[in-house]
Amino acid sequence: MDETPEIRKLGDGRYSFVVGRERYTLGTSLDEECFLRVVRTAQEAVKDFPPTLKQEDRLFLALLSLANKTDEIGGRIDALLSLAEETGKGLL
């Protein structure tokens, strides 16, 4: 399943898109580029799950996966900030 499902722009901040096996239609105040990135990230998170998995389980596992990635990124940011603080001390 290499093909990314279409995301349809309906106007007035409304979009129709597929995540997993379901089509969703909703409105958002996010700018278009940001919203498209978010939907594509969700689509990517569920694309390799087994076809027998229920949609609710797909979405929950995707949520857990994204939460884990967010936590990992937060840890990397903290480590970089600590390194920058240590490195910066010698400059003053």
C-alpha cells in the first residue's frame, strides 16, 4: 500500500480524507500545509497495520506510536538544550 490516500479540500477549512479504512470529513482552523502534514502523518502511522485490525485499534495504536515519537523528540531536545547550556557556559 504505497499509495497515499487522497485528501480532498472542500472549502472553508473543511477536508475529506482516509485514515486506515475510514473516510473522515472535518473542518479545521489549521493552515492547509500544516493540516495536510498532520493527516499524512496519521495515514503513515496506520498504513502498515494488519488489514484484519479493527479501525478503533488502528487509531489507538497510531496514537500510542505518535505519543512515543513525541516523547523521543522531547528527550532529544532536552539533551540538546543541556549540551548547549554546558557548551555556552565557557563562552561567557
